[in-house]
Amino acid sequence: MLFNAPDTHLVPFDGRFAVDDFATAPAPDGPSKSELKAELADLVEQLHELQRVLFADGRYALLAVFQAMDAAGKDSTIRKVFSGVNPAGIRTTAFGAPSSLERSHEFLWRCVQRLPERGKIGIFNRSHYEEVLVVRVKPELLTRQRLPRVAPETIWDERLESIRNWELHLARNGVVVVKFWLHLSPEEQKRRFLRRIEQPDKNWKFVAEDLEDRRRWDVFMHAYQDMLRQTSREHAPWYAIPADWKPYTRVAVARTLVQVLSQLDLAWPGVDERQQQVLAQSRAELLAETESPAEQRNNE
């Protein structure tokens, strides 16, 4: 299934993406914080309504994938953007280090287990892409996966090819895959790390490994660039969302989701003539009932 991907922040499909070509912050003459807050509220309501008809229609599922460097705001973006969606129609999975069971399977297995059902929204906070990001930057992690063959010169291209094929399979089966890379600058990450260290209520968010990854910033950016070049496709597009200013980040993600869902041919299920007769008979029966004391009070 293909759809017209919104242009704003879209990573091109031609394999020529460059990290430095995409901004980490919105234009300075853009909407104010209060304007963005108001727009987000409207978008959250639209997303709520779209999820309702997505569920009723029952032919599609939405998978929203979030990847980013530490402190880019994935958690808060997910919390704010999906705050109005019925919890029964959504499931968020935060993927950490693979368990022993997960490592005993091929690398896509654990994500397959968490795919959304038709009519629902699934959110991956980190995802299958960790296998071509953190594992690529720290290849010693491959040894824990007990692979029968590891060819360093081809393994990352092979995994990216597997991901492309899997996401195409999902799209062909009604899973709408939309992927967000929250593009954070090292300067803003430093500021947020310092806030985590200096504010007692945020200390729990900081771990020493965060600085280890920060020291490998350029290596991570190379991995991200190759990943985005090889896996942004019409059936599963990537969006490089500026992440230095959270109010804008949240609105940009919400706008994209609303635009994507609005393109689907979603519809409320129709009611045939027989069902209409059942509805009419049921209505008549309900209206003919004697009102209870509670109903009488409500109708007064």
C-alpha cells in the first residue's frame, strides 16, 4: 500500500539523504509556543477522531516508529501527541536491550510480536532499527546473538535490506508504517544532559552510558545517515523532525500522523437494509419501555 507522504521533513526516497541538510530546530520566525500549543490540541483531537474511524473501519493498522539519540524527547513527544487517543486502541512498546529469549531468534522477531492489530495504533519507542544503529556502533553486541555467519563488510546492508522487505510486506498487508527520527543537535543534548544531572527530580534519567554514546556522536550520525538513505521509501517513509524545541517537535509529528491517516480511505461500516430494520425495531422497543425513576428525573 502506497500513499502520498507529506513533504514537510520527509527524508527523500532517492538515497541521497545527508544529516547536515536537515535542521535540528525550526525557523526562528515560525509559530510561537502558545500558537503551537493550540495547534497541538487541535491535532490531538483530530487524531482521536481518526483513530475511532480507523478502529471501526478495521482494514488498516498504523505503526509509528520513533528513533533518536538520548534526550531527544521521544517519550514526551509520544505522551503529548497520543494523549487524546483511546488507550484501548493504542499500544506503546519501548524496546531496550534484547532479552535472552529475544536473542535466540532472528533480529526482527521481537518487533513482529508487538505489531498492532488491524484498527489499532502501535508505537515503537526505539525499534528494529536499533539493530543497525547501536549494534552497528558497538559491533561487540553481535557476538551475543550467536549468528552462524557475520560478514562485517555486508551485514549492515543485509539487515537494511531485510528491514526494507519486511516493511514492504507490512504495507502490502494494511500496516501503515510511518517513521520519525527526532533530529537533535549535540549542543541541545548537552543542555538536556546537564539539566538531568543538576535537577534532583531528573537524576534518575541519566546514566553514564549516555556520555559514552555522546562521545561516538559522529559514528552514530554516519549510521543514522546510511539507515535513513536505505530505508526511507514510499511505503514506509522517514521524517527527520527538528528536536531542539519540543513544542515544534510534537506538532510536526502530530501534523504528519493526521495527514497520513486522513489519506486512507477510512469509512464507518455501512448498515444494510436488514440491519436498519433491526435498529428501527430496537429503537421502538426501547422507547416503549416504561421510564425508570432515574430516567424520569433526567428528563425533567
